[in-house]
Amino acid sequence: MDDSSEKTILIVDDEEMVAESYELYLQDDYNTIVELSGGAALMELDQNEVDLVLVDRRMPGMSGDVVIEHIDKWEMDFQVIMVTAVDPDIDIVDMPVDGYLTKPVSEDELVDAVERALSIKHYEDLIAEYNQLAEKYEVLTAEFSSRELANHDRFAELESDMDAIEAEIAETVEKFSDSKLSDAFRRLH
Amino acid sequence: MGPDTCAIYIGSTALGSDIAAAVECGDLSLADTTADGIDAIDAIDDLCCVVTDHDPPAVDCFELLNAVPDVPIILAVSNGTSELATRALRSGAETYLDCSTVTAEPAAIAAAIDRCAADRTHSQEADARIREFSSLVSHELRNPIQKASSGIALAKTQCESEYLDEVEATLSRMDSLVENLVDLLDETDPAIELEAVALDAAIREAWPNAPHATLSVETALPTVEAEPSRLYQLLENLFRNCIDHAGEAVTVSVGALTAADSDEPTGFYVADDGPGIDSHDRTQVFEYGYTTASEGTGLGLAIVNEIATAFDWRVSITESAAGGTRVEISQQNVL
């Protein structure tokens, strides 16, 4: 990803060696923070901005489930990927996570999952931004004639911004490595 | 139909009511016709069985057996014959009950329903135990595999060693083994998808790194229908078993089995020149936990048998030409 170096990944796993290996896999492309407990992870989230959290599910003390419950309750705006040896069950439907990896995970699996989750976040941000501009576009076109609007540079900028975001949305969708996901997004447009 | 309904009786209301009064495992729902009974099946969450006579109103029991093959059917006939019993059981009936041979028909049918309910409860409990064990196995084994893999990744940043690559490959195999074990334990796992696999290539791939052991391919090997990763595991377990029991300098021979009256392949064998297995122990070796090796897990041949069964293959053990063990795997689907 072009801007991945600006992204910060919080790695939460009680096994230090495991957490450090994730850091090794990701540190070339992202800023990484490692915490070895759920409690320490929540304190970190309270103090610093992160873009994605990789969290183990079963940890002594505060489990990964409790960590993601807090993240959900606090309405924090970042991606969460559960990385766990626990086989997924139907309960993951209600789990506020954006990805679920079953241990052991390889470097490729971890990097792919992180890239995909961040791409989805980028896509969601673009959609929100586009909707905001589209709302303004609707209000303005209802209020003024096209001839009147043609005389306003700001309106031309608005149209230009919308075109640019549309193009970026299409580009983002194309970049998803998972064809099922990109197909699903294409159907939405 | 209440939440405690456990079975359906298709037939006369009078007899059905008497049976309902005698059933202990739950409530009995009554249906006049087979069509009504089939409709009622979908509405009951925890159905243990359906009871029907051979000739209830509308249609006979064989149409019921065909319509709901997954539901245990108790065929309770008023005048039975051995032909009817054979046909019913061959068609999938759970229980055949000739009511002319019992003194109290409602009580006998109710007892059959209660037995079905007890069997289902035991089966559900066994399934729950297997699920719990599967979850335990996967979690307790995957965590250390992850930790060891992480250690290898970190160690590689500090030093170069071919041993690290070998350990990494071994961990990868362990991960596959866990996956396969969990699949074997999980009855709800999707059906195995079989494909054509060249056996000679699979054998060479699965042959372990055993510098003192010798692999001898004695005949051309067939192509088999198998799922490649499980076939790999089956072969690896067989080879590992040879080395564990016959020693590191074992000679392992593989070849095709052929039909007695033709050269058509019917399967393959893996034989060694070790001490062999006593004839009376040859079925026990497929049981989980059975081992004669001091460091054996007792899983190797049990997994071989499970995989073979999943492929619709049959495994048997005989004595090899060298007096060792010869495992024969025969199949219907040799290509």
C-alpha cells in the first residue's frame, strides 16, 4: 500500500515470541506497537492512535473477546483482526472484528490480512467522504440552476473532487487481492 | 405439537394414543397419513424417530423410508414376515417390530421409541465430546506450533542454518496433521473432494528424510482417487510406521495390487522387512491409542484407517515376503 508507512498496527498477544514475530513480518511497512496483555492494549489505545489491532483471543487476564468488546463500546474507528488458535464458530457473526485468522499464521497470511483490512478501511473512508460531497451536490443542484452553478469555481471543485473519489474507489476495489471481495464491492456500484 | 414432542406415530389414533401414554422420553405426535407425518417432521426440532405400520392410510412404509432417509423409522407391523423384515431393514428402517409376537403392542412400540431416543441422546453426547476434544486438540496444538514457528522466524534474523528450514518444514507438516486430525474428528466437516492422484509421485513426495531406509517401488503404480493432503498423510504414516517398527535401515516395498483374474489394479501395498505383526493383533493396530513402540502415539495406523475409510478404501494387514508387515489398501476407485 502506498501510504502503509503511516499506518500503525497494535499487536496484542501474551506470547512475546509470537507478538515479536508479527512485528518482524510487519515492521518494514508499518509502525508497530506490541502489548502482551488485553489491559495494556486498552491503555495503549486510550493514549495513541492506531489504524489496526491484531489481537489474540485467549489471553490470561483480559481475553481478546473482552478487548474487542471495549473497542466496540468505545466506537473506536480502526480495523480489528483476531488471530487465534481457536477455530471459528458461528459466534464470530456477532463479533465486532474485521478479520479472523487461525494460528499458526504465516508471514504471507498475516501481511495479506492486514493489507486487506486496511484497504477496506480506506474504502469505507472514501465512501463516507463521497457521500458527504454527494449530499452537498444534491442540496446545491436543488437550490440553483446549472447555469448559476457553472459560474462558481467551488462547485466545479466539488464536481472534480467527486470524480476523483469515484476513481479512487474504483481503484481501491480493483486492488483487493480477494476476488470474491472485489466482486462483492463491484456489485455494490 | 409441543416443544417436548420427540416422535411421530403414523397410523390409527386409538393405538397412537395408547402408545403416547406409554412413551417416557417425551410427547408423541399422531398423524393419520404418511403425508401428514412427513409434513410434521419438519416442525419438530428434536425428533428421535417416526413409527409407522407397513400399510398406514395413503401409502406404505417404503415411501416413507424413501422420503425421509435421515430420520430413524420404526416399522411396527401387525402381521410380519421375514421377507418384509429383510426388505424393511435393507431399505433403512431403524427397527422392525412384529407386533403379533408381543403381548402388549403399545408398550412394545413405546419401548422401541424410548430406545431410539436414548440412542440419539448418546449419539448427541458423543458428538459434543468429539467437538470439545477437537477444539481442545486444535487449540492446544496450534498454539505451540505458532510459538515454535515464530521462534524460527526470529531465529532466522540472527543466524543462518539449514536446520531452521527443516524445523520450519516440520512445523508446517505438524500444522497439516492437526488440520487433518481436526477434520477427522469433526463429523460436520464438508465432504472430502477426491481427485485423480498419481500414486508414484505421491509416494515419493511422502517418503520421509530417512537416510538409512530404502524405498523399493516393485511395480507400476496406479492413479488413485484421493484428496492429496490426506493421501500424503496416509502414506507418510505408513512409512513412518515401517521405520518405527522395523528400524532405520528398513527396506520398504510398494507396489500395485491386482485382481486375481486380470492385471487391473485394485489397490496398492506398502510392505517392510521388519518383525511383522502377529495375526491376532492385526485388527487392533487400527484402534486409536494402540501401539507396541515405546514412543508411539497409537495414532498412525488409526489415522491411516480413518483416511482410507473416508476415501472408501479398505485397509488390511498381511505378512510381507520378507516376513514383515504388508499393509494392503484396496479400493473401488482405482482409475
